[in-house]
Amino acid sequence: MIDAQNIFEKMEEFFPDVKAFQVPFFEAYDLAAPAGKKICLANTIYECVGKNAWNNLPEAPPEKKIEKAKLTEILNGAKTFFFTGDLDFSEEMYEAITKPAGRILGRRSSHGSLSHGHLASKTELSNAQAELSLNLALSFAAYFFRILEESDNRLNYDEYSEENGFNEWLNRKGERVGGASYSWLLYQHDYTAYEDYFDNYQELTSN
């Protein structure tokens, strides 16, 4: 299941420019939001995650080239990051997440309606397509973070985000900062403390 709040918190931490979204995240994620807001947010997520995945590769081109690349180029350039980070990677799975969005969002960008973060002004995109692209974008981001976590041999943060689970228990021990929960802040900035708390939690719940 897609946990939009959790994904967005991760994006805020990893990518500071996410805080400059033209469209407030949960305003666009609302089911009642117009297609233009959803598509703008989906485009931003794909570009942000895709550019960073591509730039993460040893053979990545200069950052200026990545910044100027079209969405379809970004998604193609990022593919190797997922291929090398996921032992079970399949071309079909990657295309299922990226190709529909690349066609929808790439077409809109080429029309100029999404360039520079502007909201779409044309009406040819349906709400169904916009919602599909946004959900695919969130899946793409979740896939990216899962690979980062597994490559570090870390505890998988998402596995402990269930109701009344470890992260919720840990959140009661500290304050939120901005949009980030206490458990996520520790996971990102003091992972040793996060692991120590996890050991304590295991002892408490096993008794």
C-alpha cells in the first residue's frame, strides 16, 4: 500500500527542493483536486526522484545535462540505478511504473503546460489519467527509497510504520520538526539511536 505521508516526509528529507513545490502536496493529493494539480505534483515527484537516481550512478552525466533532460530521458537514465540496486529487477516492472507516466507527463511537458512547475492549462488530460500518474509517481518514489534502505543494510523504516508499531511508539518520545516525524528524523539523522530504540522496543514487547 502507498503511504503518501511517509513518502512525502522522506522526500522532504532527501530532497530539500521538494519544499518548494508549486502545489502543496496534500492539496494536490486530495481526490477532489483538479487534474492540473495532480499532474503537476506527479511530474515534480518523477523529476525529483529520477534526477537523483540518475545522478547517483558512477557513470552519470554532468548535473547540467541531467537538469535539462526531458522526463522520458530522466526515467531512462535512472533505470540503471534500480537495475543495480534490486537483484530481482525486471524491465517489465520498471516500465509498468514509468512508461504510462512518461507518455502522459512527457506529452504535457512538451506542450509547455508543465514546464517550470506551472499548472496545466489544457483540458485534454482526464482526472483518471492524472490520478494514475500521481499514484505511479508515488510508487516510483517508494521503490527508490526501498533500494536506498536495503543497500545500506538498514532496518526498513516502512516495515515498522503500522498502527501501534515501533515508529508510532518512537514518535511519542519526541516532537515533529516541520513535516517530519520524530522516528523519521532519527532514522535519517541518527540511525544508531533509531536502532538502539528498536532494540529497547523489542525487549519491551517480547516480555
